[in-house]
Amino acid sequence: KQQNLSIIKSGLEDFSISRSAARTKLWGVPVPGDETQYMYVWMDALSNYINILGYAADDQKYGAFWTHAKEITHIVGKDINRFHTVYWPALLLSAGVRLPTRVFVHGFLTVEGQKMSKSLGNVVDPFELVKKYGVDPFRYHLLREMPSYGDGDWSASRFRERYTADLANGLGNFVSRVAALAEKAGEFKAHEPAKEVAAKIDETKKTVAAKMEEFRFNEALAAITLAAPFSRSSG
């Protein structure tokens, strides 16, 4: 954020959105009327945010998701932060188009402290993990273990630990015990939870809502898993 603000404060100048055919190796959209120039790939990519919604035809989808939407949130990696928070707003302003309301910039995913690389052979295959553990455990680990605003490190051993501790022994065991108790009790009349339990539930809901609003998914999930033991001890 500070880096981008310094770029703006230093004074913005016009910038080219095309590159020579030789430089782009003919990759991209040709500039109309000039076959020697091609649209720079990020310019074409950025415009897809509104083009896919029917911007040119003023489509209903464009109006619903952009013009009249309460919020417009971009989710981007930190390596393309400048394009989304400096160049893209400048392009939209020049066209008289509404700007995004928020941009969530996340970090990278490393593997045991190293950048993912085919040459190193440390690329993680998500399909294999999903096949073995299921979609939800994999999603849970990525959201619970990886910080929203920094780089996150993947470790197979850490994934298994988190899976066992939080899902199997933690929340999983809690749900299993509640289900077994309900089955054993048969029909029973629902009643209001104890005051301390109700207060903890309300507190957790507020915490989770606030963390989700800030895109702090790992902290939101931490609040939920921390609340489960309280529910067990008070039940």
C-alpha cells in the first residue's frame, strides 16, 4: 500500500498499453490500425473484469455486479498489486467508470520454506490431496493455516497434524458426540442454551463476522475452533 501511494505522490505520467509485435511475439490483441503493436497482456486482462459482465452493451449483469453493486472487491496476488491499485483505477477514471471499492491483496504459497518450482519437484498437486482427504479438509487447512496478508507455507506433515487435531479430534469429535447423544436421547424438547453458552455463541459470531469482513479467514476459523471446547465443557 505504502509503495503504491509513493508512486502516486511522486506524480503519475501517461503510460503505454501496447508493446511491439517483436516484444510480445504476437501474443495478445492487435492494436486496431497498427499491426506493429499489440495490447499489453495485463491491459487486456484487467478490462475483462467489466467486459465479462457486458460493459460494452451495458448489460443487466454489468449493472448488477458493477454499476449498482454495494461493493466491488478484487482479490489479487501481491505480485500484481500495482496493476490493480494504480493502473486499473487510472484506466477506469479515464473512462468514467466506477472504481472497485476494495482490493484484497494476498501473499504467496511456499512449500516448506521454498518457492514452488517444477525444477525443484516440490509442486503440490491439489487434486491428489482432494482425492485422499476430500475437498473440505483441504480448503479448511488452506484457510486456517495460511495468513491472509502474508506468505503461507505448505507442509504435508502440518496438514496431517491440522487435519487430525482440528477436524478429527476437535470439531469432528464434538459433532460425533453430539450426534451420538441425540440418537441415544431419542425425541427430546429443544430448550434455550445456558446463559454462558449463549453468550459464547454470540461472541463467536461477532468475532467471525468481523474477521471475515477483514478477509482474516485464518483468524475467523481459529475463533470457531476455540469456541468448540467451551461448548463441550459446558454441555
